[in-house]
Amino acid sequence: MSLWIFQPISITNLGAQYKDLPEDTETERSLYTILTSDSSNDDPVYCDIANPSVGPFHCRQTSNAVRSKRERERERERERERERERDYYRLLNLTPSKGKKEKKFPHNHNVCLFAAYDIFVYDWPQLAYDTTRTYNLRVECSDNTNTATGTYTVSIKRNEPPTFHNTYCK
């Protein structure tokens, strides 16, 4: 009998974080990296901005310690193929050749896996200090079983005209 305990996913670094963003920002750039942890290595972690209409921001995965969906599908297909081969040999009352090594990923549920997502500002966001001075982005991360949320605040810095110091008048 297997006992599955689903541990909650957590956002490990999103406590009271904020970024001052210049009003004249023109190009896409990463504002902050969100780190998550999950003790189940069978659940992929997804993060996104739960209130995307708030402003010109989006969330994108930048790294993870979990195999990608494509890699997991390939591993499942290899496992099915090995199982078909074993069934075939059992049917013929033979043993499979010893030359093939079977690889399996361990399912150690005591190891926390992580995923990193970045919050980006879009290209040419047309920020206006006089219109909106603060954006509160609600970040939501889920592993299809549990959800963790947090808030990331972006403060817009007014674009100040240049000033000249140490100028001499004659």
C-alpha cells in the first residue's frame, strides 16, 4: 500500500518585495526571480500573475530542477517499452538480456524540488507616473494540487529632467 502525502508548494522568497522602475523604461527586462519549492517531484510547478490586467507585466519560467513534460513523457514511453519487452520474454519463458541497463528516476519525496520564474516588464510599457504610481502584482504558483500566492509591488519612479551642477557663469 502506498501512502501519498501532498506537501504544500511554497514561494520561498516573495515576502514584502518591491522594485522601483523608471517611468522611461523602454525594453523588456526581468524585475525579480520567484523561487518555489515543492516536495513532490511528480507535480510540475506553474507560476503566473493572477491579475495580469493590472499592468504591462508577465511571468515566465527561467529554470527548474524537475524534468520537463517532454522528458517525463519520453521516460514513460521508455518504461512502457521495457514493460512490453518483459511481457514478451515472459510469454516466451525467456529472460531479457543482461546487457541493457534500465534507468529509473528515483521518487524521493523528501527532496524539495524548485522552479524559478521571473517577473518581466514588457517592451515599451508606456509607464506614466502621473497615472499609476504603484502596481501590486498577485503572484500565484500551483503544482496542480496546492497553490501558493504572494504579492510583488512595482513602484514607478518619476522621470526627472537632467540637472547641471558646477556650471560657471561669466
